[in-house]
Amino acid sequence: MDIQVFASQAAKTSTMAGEIAGAIAAHSNTPPDFVALHLSALYDIDTARKGMEPVKTLHGATSCKGVMTDKGRYTQGGIGAGAFCIWDADGDYGSACVAAKENPKQAAVDATLLALEAAGRSGESPTIIWLSTSPGAEEAVLVGIESVVGKRVPILGGSAADNDVSGNWQVFDKTQSVSSGVTVSVLFPSTNVSFAYHNGYAPTNISGVVTKVDGRLLREIDNRPAAQVLDEWTQGTVIPQSNSYPISILSESTLSPLGRHLDDVRGLPYFLLAHPSEVYSDGSIGLFADVQVGETLTLMEGSVKSLTARAGKVASLSAKLGNMASDDISGGLMVYCGGCMLAVQDHMDDVISGVQRALPNNPFLGVFTFGEQGVVIDGSNHHGNLMISCILFSKT
């Protein structure tokens, strides 16, 4: 297996696509078997998509402000693009993009079936799935994919993002791009893969029970308005005073999200996070993930230091779990929460340095997402917020 990562900071879409396509062609006379193209939503996505010919299999999604790679960050001016390219003649790869319309679960089913057909592996379960979906119904998307391939196939990826949460995100494949939908890629690589999915936060001793919820609208904690409870928990640092609703608290809550305890790992609790996004006049809070009545929510705390260091630790863990030494690794594909990136964007060089130390001389592409999907400690697939994941592919 040969993995290369090519990136561009060009402002013009045709120039960016030409630089990446040119680098691919210069590397090999043979088109790559799989390309994951992630790029700022400021680009013209259809121009970018068409510029990737003659790529065999294309998976695409927008990423908040750009991407990071082993060569550095490509986010200056809120624009940048990166392509994760696999040459693997003995593997099989397939991608498909399907519009969600009113049924994201069915869109995920259809995309998975089409991706398997494109890979020539219909009816089989892939080694791993790379997922990009529009924000809003990620749990349903996971259920749809699992209804096709089963619950034991690892699903990793992230929700498409734009630069300002205005809804300009898109997902795409070779044939189309959509603002509401899902792109599923099924990977049957000829070499080994390893992965990890974690966050950079620690639990506080403050928690409460969900007593009323409506989809992703958290209405009550401990039978009290959720916003009132969160305001007390954070001592007024997250919810600003305002007479105009809804109030966005995405940036204010990035270092103080809500955690859902899943299990313990060597005596330490493992939490899946939910990111509060806005406050409404009735005291309810919008989230970027689902929670359930009866579930305990714990106030989590993070810092710039913990978020900058965590990406490298997750990359190191992925290598350790796969027993992969640096010279065994062909390349890595990372997801780093867009909210975390925005919180530490002045320190992104430190984030990249940490990954470079964990994966010395290994190419990697990191994308910035508005929701992260990955595999938790019991082997099940989940959607969370403010998470980090890393997939590593071995050379042989």
C-alpha cells in the first residue's frame, strides 16, 4: 500500500484542484484507488469534484476552514484543501453520496449499498467505513449503515462543516454534491488498519439527570430548565445575558461541554461528549448530539493545553493498538473537532507538532468536523462532539 497526502492553499478552486490533481499525477502514472478530499466550504465544490478526474473512488466533504497535514496547516484565510490518496491494487474501495431528503437513515442505507456495489463487494462487510454526513441526524445515519453491514464494522468519520455554522457544508462523491446527505466509503484494504476515538476533556464532580428532552433540544436537567442548570454549573461563564433568542453558546461552551459516561477504562471513566450550541427563551439548550431521558450528564472541562496535546495522544494510541511501529505505517486519516480547532486555532501548529511526533515521517490528513463518529471501548459505533479520531493503515 502506498499513501500520499497532497494539499493546497490556493484561493481559486480550479487552481487548488489543479495543484492537487497535478501532484497526484506526478506521483504515479496510475490513478489512486481511493481519495478522500476534504476542503473549505468557501471553494466551489462541484468544480473541485470534477477536478479530481480520473480518480477511481472519490469521497468528499467540507471541513471547517481547511485541513491539517504532516506538512502543516492549510487554513489561512479560512481556505485550504487536502487529499488523502491510497494506491492499493490488492484492495477494494467504493464511495457513494446520497441526498438525505426527509430520511437520513434510508440515505445511509442507500449510500452503503451503492458504495459496496462500486467496490465490487456487494453483500460483504468492509474492514472499515469512512463516513461524512451533514450535521443533524448522525445517530440515524449510523443505524442505517449498520443495518447493511452489521454493528461490528468500525465506522469513523465526521460531520461536514463550514466556517461559521451557517449551513454551507456539503458532502460529495464523483457524481454529485449535496448540502443535506451522506457520503459513505467502504474500505477493504489489503493491509492492516488501526484506529482510536477519544476526547481531550476531564469530568468535573458536577452532574445531573436528563428529565425532559425533545430530539436534540435539552429541555430539563433535574426537573429544572436546562439553561438555568448549566448557567449555575458554569458560574455564568457560558450563557451570556441577552434579551434576544436564540443565543449561540458554541464558542462559550467549547471548554465546558456535557459528558455521557459510557464505561471505565483501567479505572478511568470514558465519556462521549455533547456540545451545547444555543439557548432558547424557554430555558432549553440545543445540542449537536442526542441525549435521552434518564441519562446522567456530567459537566466536563477542557483547556487549550489539553486540546492541543490530545491529537498526538490519539494518534499514538492508534499506533499502539495496532502494534504499528512508525516504519510500519503507510499513512493516517484524522478527525479533529471543528469546535476544538476554533478554540485553539492560534495553537494549531502545536496540535500538528504533536501528531508529527506520534507519526514521524508518516503522511496524514486531518479534517475539522461539526460532529465526530467513531468506535468506543466496547466496539460499538457512536456519534459525539468535540472528539478526535485517527485511522492508521500499515504498509504491508
